[in-house]
Amino acid sequence: QYRVLDASGNEIAKGTANVGRLGGFSTAFALPATPATGYARVVFTAGASGFEHDFRIEEIRRPEFEVTAHAGDGPYLVAGSGADVTANASYCARGPLAGAQVTWNVSASQTAFTPPNRDDYTFGAWPHDDEDDAPHAKVLPASWTHAGTTDATGASVLHLAFATVEPAERMSVIAEATVHDTNHQAWATQTALLVHP
């Protein structure tokens, strides 16, 4: 015998299954139209023995809007240079998502660079264990958070100013935008930039 209990402990299905010659059984049951979401379980009993199997009941919300991100034209250079990154939010069927809250998370970390079509060159810190050479200083990763809103066209623009980096190393900058609408849906997107010293 089996009983199916929802996340609140309410019984939502029950039945029996016959054990075959090899000791196995199979059964199926239908969930109600609006079950409680969360962890549910099936409680099996056979004589004096029992066993429980957990599973999740989840609600799927269809996305109401989509978000894309892109950066302006490079190359990007430290000191006096900057870049604009733009997130665009639009409803799946009805045009731009205006006036939505946007949370920007920007992170920067040291990276290497290989020029296009020149796999024989790499620019960046060379990892080595030579005691005669001074250890190479590393640029520690950093992150920033900014808040904004989308404009009438569904865009949110964040200007990144590349002031300085010590020591002079190539940096990978990732800008991630999370857009929240009035129905409490949130979608995120990101774009990456390579900043040269």
C-alpha cells in the first residue's frame, strides 16, 4: 500500500501495487490540480515494513520578460578610459519594460590575454617558481553593486570608469544586471569586458 502526502502532510493520493516475482513493483498516481508546493512524500507499507520516498512539487512561472546585456565598442583601456554597459528589458510580447528596478553587480579580476589569431602569444602574469625572480604581485579581485531603473525604452545604462590598476595587468570585468518587475519576477544577464593596462 502507499499514501502520498503533500508538504503540509495532507493525503493527496493513495493506492496499492502488487509485488512481482522479482520483488519489484510499479505504480503511478495523479497530483491534484493545485497541490501545495514543496517537499512531498510517498509512504509505502508492506506488512510490518515501511519506506518513504521524497519528491518536490514546484510551480513553474512562465517568463513575462527577457533581459539582454551588451557593452560598447572596445578596446577598453585603464586611465582615462571607460565603457558603457547596457541592459535591455522587454516583455515577451508587448514591448519595453520601463521603470523596472535594476541591480548591477560588477566584478573585476586579473586575467591573461591572447591576441586574435596569435595563439603563440599570451600577455599576463607568468606563473613560475624561480627563487631568483621577485614574486609577481597580484591584483586582488574586487566587486561593486549599483542600483538603477530602466528608462522608457527598457534600457539601463551603467558607465564604468577605469581609473587605475596596480600593478598594470589585464583585467576581466563582468557586469551582471538583474531586472525585477512588479510581479516579483527577476531575470539576470551579464556581459564581459577585457580591460588593458
